[in-house]
Amino acid sequence: MGMQLHARFGQLSLPLLQSRPPLLYGLSSCNLITGKCRLKTNGGEIGFVSSSKVKGLRKKELFVSSSSNVGGQLWQNWWPEKNSKSPSLSDIIWPSAGAFAAMAILGRIDQILAPKGISMTIAPMGAVCAVLFATPASPGARKYNMFLAQIGCAAIGVLAFSIFGPGWLARSTALSAAIAFMIFTRSVHPPAASLPLLFIDGMKLHHLNYWYALFPGATGCIILCLIQEIVCYLKDNLKF
């Protein structure tokens, strides 16, 4: 539905629709797309008339408001999609099992790397799991998006920290630059936006310097991509 133009006043006499005896006509609404106005009488609605023929309307007495359909569409964002079907049990189990396996494998690698003081299990990996396992067809799950964003945003975080040091200026600059980088390179991958903040605030990561661009984010994503292939195969072939 298009936008509608409503009048604040009550009734007006239209010379183009005069009859004997004269009737008072009320302007119900005008459609800006079709250029037609709906009119009312005290006997009910009488249909449409060209808006160019409506006389005596002052601009200050008019206002624009959206139709009821537009308001309904606004509230639809707060509910599940009407046309989406309920997920099957297998659509829930396999992504959840993939996330469990991913964190278990990364946790085991952490135990091996513990003497070196580095860790693969970082918070953005949880968000990457959600994107890869739950929405594998989304743009953010594309390999190009994921690896370019992971490497680029991590490097931006290191650069911002080296210039501004720790603090709000480094965080805000790094995050804005990371978002601009993803948009410019068409590689939007939401979990990667947290990598600059993680580095700036994580003292245990500072010793990695620019190696942080490859580890642990991009390296961990290689493991997650392998698990994603298994999850997608199970979802497609073992349904219940």
C-alpha cells in the first residue's frame, strides 16, 4: 500500500460533486501513488475522485502518514517469518553437535598450546559457529567473507592498538575501520568485527602482534570449516 494523505478538518463542500439538495462531503484519504481521493458523505463512502479536483485544502492542514499495512509490516520484524517452516529435530541436533565438537577440538588444542601461553578458544569463534552451522547459506558464511574479514579486521585491531594504545579511541577507531573494510571489500562477516576489540582489550594477545591476523581467528576458522562440511552432510542425509 502506498502512503496516504489525510485531512485534519471534518467536512467540506466540493463544487464538482454538487447535487440538489447539496450534500456535505468529507475527505477520507488521498493516495499519493494513484492520485485518487476517497470521499465520504453522511450516507457512506462514494468512491474515488481525482485529487487535482479537490479544492480549498490548505497545506498546513494536511499531514502524511503510513497506511495500516505499513504499520503491520513494522511489527512483523518482532515475530518469526510467516512463511518459514518449523525446523526439524535433525536441523537442531546437527548444528548443536557441530558446535560442541568445534569447542571440544579447540579446547584440546588449547591444552597442547598452553605452555606457549596462547589459546584457540576465543569468543568470536562461538559467533562463527553460529553463522557456519545454523545459517550456512547466508552471505556471512561464505569462505571469502569469513577469511578476508577475519584477517583484515584482526590486522586493523593490531594497527589501531599500535597507534592509539589501549582505550576508547583505539576501540572506536578499530571497529569503525573494520566495518568500513568489510563493506568496501564486500566481505561482511559479523563475528570478525569483534576481533579488533578482543585484541585491544586482551593483554595475553598483545605478544602475537601482527601474527594475530592469522592466529587464532583465521586458523580456527579452518577447523570450523571442516566441521561445517560434516554438519551440512549430516543435515542433508540424516534427517529425523
